[in-house]
Amino acid sequence: MTAKAWGGRFEGQTDPRVERFTESISFDARLAEVDIRGSTAHARMLAQVGLLTDDECQAICTTLAEIGREIATGQFEFKIELEDIHMHIESALIARLGDIGRKLHTARSRNDQVALDLRLYVREAIARIDGLLGELQAAFVARGGSDLDCIVPGYTHLQRAQPVVVVHYWLAYCEKFQRDRERLADCLKRVNISPLGAAALAGTSLPIDRNCTAKLLGFSETAANSLDVSSDRDFVIEFVSCLALVAVHLSAWAEEWILWCTTEFGYLKLPDAYTTGSSIMPQKRNPDVLELIRGKSARVIAAVSQLLVLVKGLPLAYNRDLQEDKVALFDAYDAVAACLELAPAIVAGAALQRERIARRLEEGFLDATALMEYLIRQGVPMRSGHEIVGRLVALCEAQQRRLAELSLVELQAACPLIAAGVFDVLGARNAAAALVSLGSGGPAAVSKQLAHWQARLKIE
């Protein structure tokens, strides 16, 4: 059996069932690169303060790099009795360097070591998710120029409400994902704090330089309280909470596009590469990728609860419960990253069914609000205008007509203040063109917002 790093005061061997139960190498092996990076910085700091010689430091750093290459290329053997990635790397180092390798863990505990690895990992994960979100925003904005002429119904309560340029939808998603990016940037402030040197819980009597390792690893500051460091998983929970909101936004987009791809809506056709067929119904084109994006959000949302429940009753300093934090973190991150990797191609490849949209655009009295606002401009109080248009809609429903098909005489019978210019706002396209307020869904306002996003994302 492999000797345990903590085995000095034990006489008996660990039950193999306990080793299987307590191991984490099956999921924390992915921390190898950041663990080696952190250990390299720790070795350099130890050399600077005189706890390692320069030659010892060089030997440790060179050997750590070799171990890292072996892990990256699949040449490294993992054993459950070594528990986690930290002990695997340290054991390999000791096997190759002997007592020099045994010096690396000076003034360091696995408690602050794993906290460091998680912060380095989450920091990189934030950068990757931010980049993927930017690519998704760019996909929506890139198709904006060609879609500016397409008017679609806007919905409330999933009922037709007012007409908008379809690009207004694309930019609405961009706004949501921008808030996600800003949340991640804010989260990074609390992630980018070095815990290294807090040791097990109380710090150390050895003359280490915690600010040195923080600087070597690119942290913006050093954690102030050693007792807090090993128990703190706020940054993990905050990051996964940010991921949950990303997942919710992706799920809402997927749901909307799933509806838009149905025969009942018929607004979009998805690219074949991101749809599947049926094993029994040969005509089917199922939006399975979008459905799984919607479905995977459940795992990410659940990860937030999993982490909160994990830490809610823990006393200060490290408890082995915290080993389970990585399961939720990695699963949530993997799920969101996988969704974001596919989403831009779906956005870029989806085709608007323009003829079908245009054919049904006048259904649902999308111009009713435009008519009411016309009456307001004529001096009619808003509530009165609302009532007048409501009666006109009821008249049209009874006669199976549209507001734009009413004659001027019929309109004036409802309100004498109506003039011939009313027809400039009737019909879905005219009603959309009448929308001119900042941030609205009309062509002029949407064009301005599109230009803003094109400049922001540097898209020509």
C-alpha cells in the first residue's frame, strides 16, 4: 500500500472501502495544471525566503513541469489510495527527488492548497465563460444587419401584443448575456484573492511571504484571515450562481426558439446539423440541441442548492465535506460551457421563415396600441383611447376584419378626432415604424442599438 502523507501517527492500514469512499482523484484530476502552477509559485517563494536553496527550487520546478507534461499526455498513473490530485503530484515529486521533494509542502496545508487550486481554476473558468458569452452575443449581432427588415409579433403572456423588428429580439438576448458577463466580472474580484500561506487554519511560524506568491500567481490581493481561508467557498457558490443565471437565460432563449420552430409558429428553421429525426416518424425535425440546453439548466440551478446545503452547517476551518464542492462546480461549469459552445452556430445558422411570418403578421391586432397612442396624440385621454380601441377591436373580431380595413367613417364614428393620417399607424409594419422611443422595437431605434452593439463587439 502507498504510504499516506498523514500516516505517521497511524499503525493500521486504511480499509480499501474507505479509500474508495474518500478519494477525489476521479474528479479533481482536472486541477493538475493549476496545482502545479501553485506549487511552482510556492517553491519560488520558499527559495526567496531561504526555506529552499536555489538548486532545490530549480529541481522542484523542473520536476513539477515534467509531471505536468506526463499528466497532460496521459502517461501518468493515478491511484485511488493517493486520494487526490495534490497527493498524486507530491508523491511523484518525492519519488523522483527524495527529501528535496518532501520540502515542497513546507508552510502549506492541503487546506490552503485546494483553496488556491479552486481559485485559479474558477478564475480561468470565468475567462472562458466570458469569452463564450461574447461569441454568442457576436452571433446575434452579426445577423442583425440582414434581419433589420423583418417584422415579427412581440408577445406578452404568449399572446400577440405589438410588432417589433426581429433584431429587437436578438439584441434583447445580448442584453441578458451582457449582464451575465458583468456579474462574472464582479465575481472575479472576490475570486482573485490568494489564500496560499494560510496553511491549515492558523498560518505558520515560518518566515513566508504570502504577497510574493500572490504576485507570482497574478492575484490582486491576499486573503486577510487564515481561519476564513480554508472554509471559504463563497467564491465557488457565487460563480455557480452566475452560471445558473447564464443557464436560465440560455434556457429561455432555447424555449423561445423551440416554439418559433414549431409548425404553429413557423418563424424559424434550424440548421440540420443541430436537429435530429424521429425513429418512427420520418417527417420530424426535432430541436434536440435546444431542448437539451433547456434541460441542462436544471443541473446548473441544482448545483447552487447543492453547494449552499453543503456549507450551511460547517464550522470554521476545513471540513472534509468541502471535497464535494468540486462535483457541483465542475458539473455546472461543464454544462454551461457545452451549451455555449453550440449556441453561436445555432444562432448563425437559423433561417427566418420570412414569407410565413409576413403572411400571418396582421393577425392579432398588433397595431391596436399604435392606434391608441395616435388617439393620445389627438388629445384623447389614455384610458378613453384604450376603451375606444377596445370597442373597435371587438367590432373587427365580430366582422372578421382588421383595424386597417375599417373605413375613415367607421373610425370617426368611434372617435371624431380621428383623421386620415390614422392610416399611417395602422397595419403591423406601420405600427412598428411608429415605435421611436429610446430602446424601443421600431426600425430606427433598433438600428441605433444594433450600431451600438456592432461597435461594442467590434463587428463590421
